[in-house]
Amino acid sequence: MEDYSMEKQEYTITLYTENSIGMIGRISTIFSRRKINIESLNTSPSEAEGIHRFTIVIQETEDVVRKLCRQIEKQVEVLKAYYNTNDEVIWQEQALYKVPTSVVTEKAPVERLLRQYGASAVVIRNDYTVFETAGHREEIDALTEALAEYNLIEFVRSARIAIIKHSEGFHKKLKEFEEAEPAAEVVENRYLDKQDKVFTM
Amino acid sequence: MNTLEIAKDTTQQGNRPTTQISGSQAVLEALLGEGVDTVFGYPGGAIMPIYDALYDYNDKLRHILVRHEQGGIHAAQGYARTSGRVGVVFATSGPGATNLVTGLADAMIDSNPIVCVTGQVFAHLLGTDAFQETDVINITSPVTKWNYQVTDACEIPMALAKAFHIARTGRPGPVLIDITKNAQLQLFAYEGYKPCHHIRSYRPKPIVRKEYIEQASALINQAKRPFVLFGQGVILGKAEAEFKAFIEKAGIPAAATVMGLSALETDHHLHVGMLGMHGNYAPNVLTNECDVLIAIGMRFDDRVTGRLDKYAKQAQIVHLDIDPAEIDKNVKTAVPVWGDCKETLPLLTELVESREHTEWLAHFRKLEQEEIKEVIQEELNPTTDIMTMGEVVKILNDLTGGEAVVVTDVGQHQMVACRYAKFNRSKSNVTSGGLGTMGFGLPAAIGAWYGAPDRTVVAIIGDGGIQMTIQELGTIMQFGAKVKILILNNEFLGMVRQWQQLFHDKRYSFVNITSPDFVTVAQGYGIPGRSIRERKDLKQALSDMLAHDGAYLLEVMVGKENNVFPMVPQGSSVAEIRLK
């Protein structure tokens, strides 16, 4: 039997859920009960009408992530849970930076930095300017670090949002869920079509 | 009863006749719609409208007034376990609801179908720290399969319908519906009760895939030393007959988890005993010698597996379970058979070859002889004057013939009862398995009796556990549940004392517990009773207890420092089970 990777790495968990009150609580306790830190959590509408999408980032082993997803799917109002490694998703985080306007106008390196990271101005006032940028965490962290030397007044970064590369979206799945009879996709057996692996006697 | 005809409203909703009823009436109509006959509960401020409506439903719904909400939910659990139906509980907001939490956690881990209806403060007071307001939804969400707060009466029929559907389907569990007082009072256009059969985000039953069955049967047919472990899933799936047909055709020895006991009659020639920390010697040892391990409706609890990295490593594991989250949770599976065992077992039986694993079965019986010699003989037929818990259970077996429902509390007496009680029929063992809730026994026995009033219900309880919920004697007094209360009194919190003796150098720290005169206490509640200290009185006393038409309390003073053996010490492998 193949074993799951025992190395911790970053996983993006994508959930499709009903949009009901208390979902965040029910889902977050599945992590906190096991003393697992949620590094980032985003909730938003999804491509399917009336279905909510959670994007959660954690650092864990695949074995733990798989079990967490099973526990999450067990929640009555969760339709489906997926987990993916970073190379299986397109992901972004957004950041806002507030810096003194004087720094931007007077210090050439600042302007260079902002160009380099593709940051664009959202608000420009006499006293401060707000820039926004989107990208991977490392890029955002690097810009934050650089701006820290130039009187960065305020900084905020959003949770990760991610698109699964191989996903075909949730429309078709939702139809299957809406049918009264259970659809075949509800649980996947990783041993199907792997008869050789099962019979090792 | 004409409560539904208070105000017929035919002006709205087109031609459809609708009726104005209150949210409270809608709750009770939902219960009737679900075929509920018994509710365990306790009134209070925030649930008064429902109790007011109940006044008019007295002829259709039996309400048992418990003495504490914890007693109410344990009673509902006992009811669910012996009847196979959903247990229903009413409690008020705040302390009423928080008193349910232990029972919810117990029902969650032991998969009991329960629906709790709690009152809540008026919707406009939510979050204001109003009198008897607690955040019941958030407090109970980790210990409920589903919960929901109703703030508008129109939601009540659907919320209750979903609650019953979720509680009893798939892997059953407790559901809590919290209803604000305004919703209970509100009149709304009622269109009748419609049960729920489908929730799009909820898949109680995975469809059975032939491939699993084929793979599993191929493994089983190749096996030389197959071994079946069965849990409560067989009982919850009402698959006792299908289970028996399977093991009989395949000729496979089968051992029960604590929760699986009574799914197969104790005397069956393939029943090789109980698993786990205080289970039988043979099934524990041979778990690590079998070649194919077939787990049916059980979840590899740590009390069953002992040290996981030394658990059945030589075996290919086939796991039949309805809950996908249980597959590969603790033990890696070779073939997962997701599905309801009522469906999967017959498919498997069809494909397995008819076998008799005579030699392998003899291996179990040989080890059983060792256990009899080292442990069981002395426990059931002691050579000293000191009475043992085992001999009490043995005589009870002789007198009931294995026909009784045995309810236990938690501790040494529980393990002894589970080890030695004889079961002829399913749904006969009611105990707190996963949570280990002391105080479970007495109220659960009351509920168990309402769930199976034609059966003898014996509650075996320790001197510690009985004192946790002894107030429920009042419920028996008032409503007459014919529960036989058998207190095995060793004047200690015995299981903790045993661990302190074995693992803490006999440093007995707060395990010495004194008890009131239980017989006098029972008398105060109008329940006859007797206490015995000598073996010569045992059989007659048990016989009198069983013969009495009504509740009865019998206290048996047993050995103070007897231990339950065998034992798999914590952190040891199942093969390292100790006989002494």
C-alpha cells in the first residue's frame, strides 16, 4: 500500500458549501480541535449559484490533510472538499500598503520598487498614498520588507484565493448532488483499477 | 383535539386550505409526523410555549419529566438504543441546554440518533446576555451532527424534518434545534408536515461499488486465517441477519467491540469474544496473527487497537463502513467497502466461498481455555468469601437466560458486564462506549425501558456512577419505568483505583468514595430495595429483583480491590495483553 507523504507542506483546501450561518465556526473547529493552525481562510461565492466557496491554507502532511477533508465533507452542509499542493493551483493574495506620499515623490528607489512589483496606486493624497498589489506571498512579503525601510504606515494582506488547475468547475457536480439518488463520484477509491496493489499475498 | 382548527385561514395561498398554528404546535405536529411517541424533557422559561402546546397533546405524546437535562438526553439515548428509533429531548435555554452537552458528546461518539429541541430567548434578545441566554449553537456544534437555530415559526416544519432525516440516516448522530421564544409563539400558515428525504449537501449513503466487493471477497477467499471484528454498525444498519449469514458461510471467527455486543448472540459458535483493553485474550492476541482482518461497522478506537504501530501489521484489512471518514483514519485499509452493511454484506456473502476454518477457530478456543484457567474461572466461581462482580453477572445470566437488556454505567462493572453478560438478542447492550460517561447508566436504563417496555431492563451501575445521576430515581418514582437497578458496590472508584494500583504504585488518590444507604435512598423514592454482603443471599436476591413487578434496587457489596483482567496496558500492543 502506498503511503502518503509524511512531509509537511503547504496545501490549499477548497470547499464547496451551502451558504449558511455558522459554517465558518463548524469548519474552523475541525482544525482547532486538532491544534492545526489555519494560515489563511477566504470565503466567497463560487461559480455555482448559491454555493459558497472556502479557500483554506494550512501546512500539514498529506495524510492529515486527507483526513481533515474527510471530516469536513462529513459536515452536513459541505458538498465537497478538495485539497491541492501549490503546483496544482493558480493562487494569489492581495496586499494594500499605505506609505507617506512624500516618500514616493522624493525617494527614487521607492518608485522603482513599486514598478518592479507591479503595484498600482489606489488613493493618492497629500499626506499618504495607498498602493495595491497581488501575487504570491513571497513577492508580497519582499515588497513589504523593502517598504518597511521607507516609513510604511500600514500594511494588510488578504487570504489566499486559488483556482484548481484541473477542475471543471462545480456546475456539473452540483446537478449530481441535487439528484435524490447518490452519484458515483461521492467517494473515490484510490485502489480502484489497482488490483495488483491490493493483492500482495 | 381541535387545536389545529383554531383559525382556519382560507383567504391566502390560493385555493390551498391552510391553518394558522403556532410554532410550538408545529414542533409537536412534526414529532407526530415522525411517529414519535415519547419525549424526555424538562421545562423552563424559554421553552414554555412548547410545554403549553404539549398540554393539549397529552393523549398523543408521552412526556417523561426527568430530574436533570443530562438525565433526559441519556434516557433518549437508551430509548434510541433499544428501540432503534430516534430519541427526542426537550430542554430550555441556557443551563437547560448546557446540561445536554455531555449527552450530546456521548451520542455523537456512539452514533445515537437523537433530536434535541431547546428553547432560546426571544430573537431580539440574542446576543444581549439576556436571562438564560447561551450561545447553544456554537457550544454544541462540535458535538452534534447538525444543529440549527430557528427564529421564525415558518422554518419549524422544515427544520424538524431535516433534523430527523439527518439524525437517523447514514451514520446516525445527535441533532439540536434551538428555537427562539418568539418563533414558538408566532402563528403562521401551516401546510402540514412533510418529512425530508433529500438534502443536496448531505450524502448519508455512498453507493456500493461492485469493485470493492469483488476485491474484498477475493482477499477473503484467499485467506487462511481470516478474522472478523464487528461493531455497532451492524446494529445501527439493522444487518444482524446479513452479518450472521456472512460469517457462517465464510466460516470466520468474529469478535465484538463493546458497542457491537449483542449484534451476534453470545453463544454463537463463531463468536470468539470481545475486543479491546479489557476484552478477551484470544481475539486480542490473534488480531496480530490473522492474515485478513475484516472490520464491519467499527472504527478502530484506541481502546480496541492498543498501540497502533503494532496493530495487525501482518494483516490485509478490509473495512466495511458507512462513514467514509472512518476509512484509513486509524488503520490503513487494503480494501475499503464504503456503504451500508445491510447492502454490502449480502453482496459479499454471495461472492465468498463456503469455508470452515476449523483449525484457526480451534486456535481461538485454545487461548480461550487459557483465559478461563487464569481469569474467568476464579472470577465466575470465586474460591474466597469475597463476592466478585463476575459471579453476580453470571447468576444474572442464569436467571434471565440472556434475554435481558443490560445497561451499564462506566468503570470496572461495565467491563465485567460486557465481558460476561449473555446476549441472545440484538439491541440488548446499552453502554457509554466512546465517551465513557459516568452517570450514563441510570437515566439510560429508564429510556431503554421506554424503548423496549416488554423486556427486562437491568441497569448494572457502580457506587460512583450511580451517585452522579441518582436524582433520576425521581423520574422512576413518578412515571414507573420498571428498571432493575443493580449496584455493584466496591466502595471505590474501582477502575481508577485499579490503574493507580497497577501504574501509580498503589498511591490511591481520591478513589475512596463513600456512599449513602442506597436502599434507604431508594425507599425515599418509593422504590423497594435490598443490600446484600454474602454469597448465600445472592441468587435469591437477584431472583427477587427480577420477579418484582416494578423498579427495584439491589446493592451487592463486592470485593473492594478486585481488578478487571485481562488488560492491554495503555501504550502496549494487543498481543501484549496481560492475564494478571
